[in-house]
Amino acid sequence: MNNIKNNILIFGFATLLIGCSQSATSVFDRDPIYAQNVQYSKVIKSVDKETVNAIFNITYLNSVETLKWDNDKQNFLIGTYTFDNNASDFNLTMNDASQISSKEVTKTDPLYENIAFRNGWAKYNIVTFDEVDDNKTLTIKYTHPTFQTIQARFLKE
């Protein structure tokens, strides 16, 4: 009986060593931008009566590649996946201001490969808002005529 316990203990310890041999940073070896995308990304869901109506993946681009997105604007990569194709019913604002531009990110765009929490069914856009001088917090809000308002907050860069 002791032999079986020892074998199980040795097997468990060996499994633990093998499983933990890969460091967290080695997961991001494919591109350092991916690691930054994870750090500055949020996923929010619109839920009504225990039913998910939409999922939004939001990455604050000004924090990811500061030099690339230094355009005196606030830039976000937003993935939108809605059920029943009701995406146009959601109104997007940042600190209660409307977006000034939106550009689709296709699957052939190099940025697409580094999207954190990528959803294969979502449509991705780079969404730009005017600069906000007086706030340290940026609040992205999605409002819908019948569903609850959902939001994500980011520290301004």
C-alpha cells in the first residue's frame, strides 16, 4: 500500500513540475504586443434576464503601443459580437461623447493576430474618440433601448 502511495505522490510531483515548467511570459513569446493587449483589455457582456445579448472585447490602444497611437485622440480596438444581429441597437460612448471614427480590422490585418481574448465570431474595429483633457478615467459605455447599460473603465494614458 505504501508503494502505491509513493508512486502516486511521485507521479503528482512530476506532473506538477512539468506543468509549471513553462513560465507565464513564455506564453507571450509570439509577440510582446499580445501580452500588452491582454493587460489593457476588458471583456464586458450585456445580460438581460440571464441571457447574454452581446459581448464586447475592448483594448485601450493608447496604452499598448504608445508611440503608434500618439495622435492626440483616444483609440480602442473593440470586438463586437451580438446575438440576433442587434449591434446597431447599442450606442457606444466614451465619457458620454460619441466616437469620431471607426475602421474595421480584417483578419488579414497584422493587428488581428495580436487581439487579446479574440472571438472568432466578433467584428473588430479601431474606434477613435476625441481627446479628453480633464479626466484620468475613460469610461466606455454601451447603452441599449431595452437592455441594461454596460461599461468598462480605463486609466487614461
